[in-house]
Amino acid sequence: MLDEPTNDLDLPTLSILEDFLLNYQGCIIIVSHDRYFMDKLVDHLFVFEGDGVVRDFPGNYTQYREWEKDQEKIKTAPPKPAEVAAPAPVQPVEQKGKKMSFKEKRELELLEKEIAALEQEKKSIDDQMATGSLSYDQLQQAAKRVGEVMELLDEKGMRWLELSEMAG
């Protein structure tokens, strides 16, 4: 377990530490504010979000920040019906000959429902994990499911973005 291991290290010593840790065969727990150090060494994060919420994220710090930005876009992206009608005069996508088929429109509607359901499932699992009442096996299964749900959210979010751009 390393708590702020890069504090007060000069560059040659930092390089030696990074090389050592990259070749270390065991598990390392790092608590650090050094995002470059974490990006180089970390492949899994536990993000403490406050109020007892700990997010289990498979990836490094940069990937987590990108995921956060994507999630924010997904939350703010769904247009209201009145907003869809407003930009109608400018539709460069349709000018290129790409109109949404009935199937794509239906897929877009279903994706919105699926994304909402997945976000609710993730929140529910996060709440269960935050209680501290789960056994080790239950916690492990919950963490695995959160990872799966996050992957699905990313996939469905990207597809939603594609279809919503087509919709104009």
C-alpha cells in the first residue's frame, strides 16, 4: 500500500520507482493525487465520491475522467420534444442523404429507456455496496455487475449519440 509515493521524489528516483512498480507481480494499492503516475501504473480505481459512495472503475485516471465527461453528456444530451423541433431549419445530416429509418428512430427511443434503466440499476448497486452490509462474495458480484453495467452504458451511450446526431 502506497500513500502519496511520489511526494518529494526527484525525477531519477521517480523513474526507478515507476520501473519497479511496473514489474512488481503483486497487487498494489496507491493513494495519490499524481495523475500521471496513476495513468502509468493503475488499471483499476476506487473513486471516493463522498457520502460513503465508492465508485469501482476498471481503468486508469484519464479513462475515468473521459467516462465522467461522457456520462455528463448522456445526462444532459436527451433533448425534449420542443428542442428537437427548434433546430429543424439546419439539418446537415439530412443534406448528406442520411435520414433516420423507422428502425433507427425506434432504436433511439429504446436506448433512452435502456440507458435510464441501467443508470438506475447502477445507482441501486452502488447504494447496496455503500451500506457495508454485503458479504465479500456479494460485494465481488456487485462490483462485477457494476463494471458490466458501465460497459453497457458506454456502448449504449455512444450509439445514442450517433442516432441523436442523425436525428438532428
